Amino acid sequence: MTTSPHSLISPTANPVLERALRDKLRRRSQAAGSLGELEPLAIRLGLMQNTLKPRLHEPQIVVFAADHGLVVDGIVPPEQPPTHETVRRLLAGRLPLPVFARLQHMRLTVVDAGMADAVALPHEHLLVRKIAHGTRNCRVGAAMNLDQAHAALRAGMEIGDALDGNAVACAGLGVGASESAALVLSRLCDRPLRELLLRSPDMPAEELDHLLLVGQAAQARHREVQDAIEVLASFGGFEIAMITGLMLVAASKRHLVLVDGLPALAALAVACRVAPPVIDYCVFSRSHGRPSLDHALQCLHASALLEVGLDSVDGTGAPLAWPLVRGAAALLTEVAEGEEAGPSRPGVSASLMPTLSDELPTVGVPTVA
């Protein structure tokens, strides 16, 4: 018998705690002035952890890599490097993402969720959880069968459950990953595919027309599919499915999830159909400024925490946003006011503090049938 993820993921709404968090920040601002958007972020962190003193530790970045059968229809430019080559560069520290992650003391893990080619040598930061050597072409059939979709979801859950710390940034990459994500988002959010397709400003009109033609043919092939997991199987990549599983587990543990890029947003759209409170635990970063990402964020009524004009591999924005997240938590936890330490939750007498644990109760891990 399986357990519904929805029953294990609690909404963060807590009016009493939210008032106490706002009061605490108001006292801070009276002494030191307002800290703008860090204050609502601090409140969200307190609500995520159900405490007046949110603490973040051992942050992780997990990048899921996979290939997509749709690319056989010639939808990606020939100069785009193959997925396994991008992964090699990540693992060798030849891209900004691993450098930024190291500077912020965020452990980087790259997961082979379904690359067509293997990375030649094993690496301590590479985790192989391959479901298959890429998905099938969703224009002519389902990208994956339901058994594969469920296997990828479970793999993502297992990876999430094994991570240290209470904060994880997730992203996906692969040739065809953005097109797959656009198809998932278009169906689940009922938005035009044209808005969501990742394209460069200088993409020739004929290339965009071909991309739309292929994408719309895939949509027509699966026009009747509406269930979130079936949409994932029809259009999605193994990386999207694994990110979905990771998000469900992280939210069940009341951990922070940093969402970066179109595949991660598509995964969140799926996760929210399975368990709507997942989005309460999400903060958003971005690694490029393409309009498709703006539309995808709008689908989820979200905005990125930090925008600095990047145009890089998804996940790169997460370590740059991380200091702001840490700073927001520190507003509630580290800034001294001269008062006693006080309780971690509202309405708790200081005399009870020696017996009150700051740790959250253990929450079960959701499973997927």
C-alpha cells in the first residue's frame, strides 16, 4: 500500500507564527532600518521550518542530466554540445556553476538520469541513476512509459532522501530538455507553447517555425492527456521526473528547495499537481534571461530572487542567490537585539526552552505507486 505525498506535505500557512515573525522583523527594522525583500523571504523561511529561528545547513545543488528523443526531429542547433560533454565540463570545473558552488560551500552532484552516452570516467560528484539512454520521440509516441516515469520519480525521491542538509537547489540539463519542459508546462499550465520554448533572440524565423511545428505535432499526438503523471510520461524527460520526486521528498521534510531553470519549473508544475503545498517550500533563481523563463515563472505565480543577466547552464543562478537566502535566515537567527535568546516558536515560555527542541518532527517520505 502506498501513501499519498499530499498527506505528508504540510502547507506552511501558520497565522500565529507569521504574526510573530513579522513582529520580530519589525523590531529589527526599528533599530536598523528595513531590509526590503529579505524580510518576506525571512518570513517564508520561518514558516517553512515552523520556527522563529530558521537555520540552513549543508546546502546541496543537484543537476539532473538526460537526453530526449524529440531531438531526432532536428529541433536543436548543431553547435549545441552533447549532454555528456556538458556534464564532463561541469565535473571538471570548466563551467561557472561548479566554481560558484564551491565558493558558497554548496555540494554539487550531477545525476545521470538518462543520458544517451556515458561519461567516460567515474567521478565522486557523478551519480548514475540512468532509467534509459534517453527518452523516445514524443512526437510519435510517449516519451516514456508509466513504469519508467514512476521509476524516475522513485529515483528522485531516493536521491532527495539521501541528501545531507535542509536546503537543495535543483536543475535539469540535456539536449532537448528545454523543449520537453516547455511541452509539460504548456499542457499543465494551459499556456501557448510559443511562449515557453527556449530560444535565442537571434534564432532565424524558419528555425522557430520548425521548432513550433514539431512541438505542436507532439501536443496533437497526446491531445487527450491531462493527468500530471501521464503528461510527464508523454512529454517529459527523466530529469524532470527525478526533480519532481526530489521536490516531493524535500517538501515532506520541510526543506528549502531552490528552483532554477525550465526543467525544474516543469517538475514543480508536476509536483504541485501531486501535492499543491510543495510550492510553499520553493524559492526561485534563474540562470538566463530568456522570455520563456519569464512566462514559466508566471505560470507558477513566482519570481526569481536574483537577476543579474546570466546566460548560462541551468543551476548557475542558485549559488549566486544562496547568500541572499542565508542572509534572510540570519535576520531572524543571528542578529542580536540585546534580549535573551527567547523561544523558537511563538507562545512558548522561556522557562520551557531547555526541553524544547528546535528540530522538526520526522516526516515520512512519500511514495509513488
